[in-house]
Amino acid sequence: MMAQELFPQAQKIREGRIRIETTKDEVGTILRKLKENGYDHFVMLSCIDWINDGEFELVYHMWSYEYREHVMISIRVDRENPTMLSLRDIFPQIETYEREIHEMFGVNFIGNPRLGDFILEGWPHIPPMRKDFDTEKFVKDFYYKIPEVREE
Amino acid sequence: MRNEDWKKISRLVSKRSLWMVHFCTGCGAMEMPPVMTSRYDMERFGMHAMATPRQADILLITGYLAVKTLKRVVQVYEQMQDPKYVIGFGSCTINGGMYWDSYNTIKDLSKYIPVDLYIAGCMPRPEAIMDAFLKLMDMIDKGEAIGWKKYRKYYDQYKRNQRMAFAYRLDEVKEIKEDDAK
Ligand code: SF4
């Protein structure tokens, strides 16, 4: 069954692109149902910082080779205390995306045991992909201020 | 024979057998396959890739370095035996290149390890790389490629900069600046 038949709330953005807006609790059920119905490729998990709304958007991307259709399942989580259940039991590769989003945005995925240093080692500041992290200021105050090696 | 003469001879010989560490970072690594293989064939200069840093003489930094990669680069560099030479590829190693405002790539390689030669370009063409190799040989012959001596002499300064980068800490930078001012 195609995604629009499975979920009446699914919107068609254009040919081959389906978007489903849902809540935290229902993502797991939707992913499982899609997996059973031919959408067996979990493409990626992405995150968007909607700083003015005080929310993060998590988007789970799924692909079906059978229908050649891309389904995006979107949820919003609170920006102050961002938590989400880990879905690594449905697709094991989600674990890696969760680690990345934990590092870059600070979303806490409950049930993922490997949330720790990933690409950045020992990063002491706020997660760098958040909109309120001023990259340019950080670079100018840090990398450019590391002194050159002075030769006598 | 005097000691100086021996050094001259050893330089003359060693410039013709430069082995490089097989360690590539960034996009500049893409230009290495044509240089290494039959199209440009760097082996005719006595250069080839070596699997372990302990047996290698040159380290090519082929592009941008994340701080995490820099840790590995420093480790590799320190494992290499003297004399050793470093070539920085492309604008990323010179001033950060197109990653000048990235939060996670170092901007100026020579602050962390001594660089004997930079190649301009983003990315440098194989012709430029070959030219740099010849230039490096020339520098070795004349005794100008002395990065490894600099690393020994200013070891504490290099180490300080490496520590600052690894910690991503601003206050540590300020403290050191104040120390310098005193
Ligand atoms: S200088 Fe250009 S080609 Fe080289 S690593 Fe940087 S961006 Fe890539």
C-alpha cells in the first residue's frame, strides 16, 4: 500500500514526495507500518532549528524502491529540553543519525547508548548547528587568535 | 671528510628517495591518484607511498583538517623519523580556504606543525604538485627544508597551539595572550 492510502493525513508535495506531520509518540508506529508496506529504505534523519518557534523539527526520510516515493515524517520537539525516543530498534542505522543530531543540535535520544563524542571531540560550547551559535564570531575569537609560532 | 660533506652527501641521496605517508585528508587527495600512477608517475623521482609513518619522509596534508583529524596528523608526524618534510596542499592549509568560517577546521596549518612548502590552488593541479616535489628536492639539497628542526626547537609553542585547538577553548587562548603580554 502506498503512503497516502496508509495515512490519510499525508500531504502530497509533488509527484514522489509525501510529507506526514505527526507527533513524537506516533513516529515509531508510522515507521514500522511504512517498513512493512514496501518503504524499506531509511534514508536519513535530519534536524532543523526553528529558533523563533522555540522548536526543533526532526524529519525522518523514507524511500520505497517499489513505488519510487520519498516519504518525510516530520515532528517538532521542544527546544528548551529536546528529547525524543531512540528508534534504533526499527532501523539500526538511525543510531548514527541520532548521535550526529545529539552532537550538532543537542537533542537527547532516550534509549541510544552511544550518545557521546562523535565527530567533535570534547566540544565545550553549545552545539554548533544551533542557530544561536555564532560560527563566525567563534572562528574569529578562537582559530584566528591562536598565536603563530614565533621564531627567535 | 668533514661532517659538512657527509651531510651534503646524505641530503643529495635522500632527496631522491622520498617516501610519503599514505595519509590523505580533504579534497586535495583527489589529485594524488594521477600523480602516483602512470599519468604523472612520481616514482620516477624516487617517491612512493609508504604504509607506516616510521618509514616515511614526507607528509602531505592534502586539504582542510578538522580538529579531530589534526590530532591524528600530529600523531603521525611525531612518529616519523627525522628528517621529515611537510607539504601543505591548497588554500585550506594556508588560511582555511573556503572553510575560513567553519567551526571545526583549523585555518593555518603552520601554527600546529611546521610546513616546508605550500602549494597554492583549490585544489592544486597535478602539474603544481609535481612542481612542488621538485622544489622540495631542491630545498632539501640546499639544506633549506628545516621544518623538522623547527619542530624540535619551538616544540613548546607548537604543543601549546595544538593543546588550545584540541580543547576548543577561548579562555585558554586569552590566558596565554595575557602571559605573552607580561
Ligand atoms: S583547498 Fe579547496 S580543494 Fe583543497 S581541501 Fe580546501 S576546499 Fe578542498
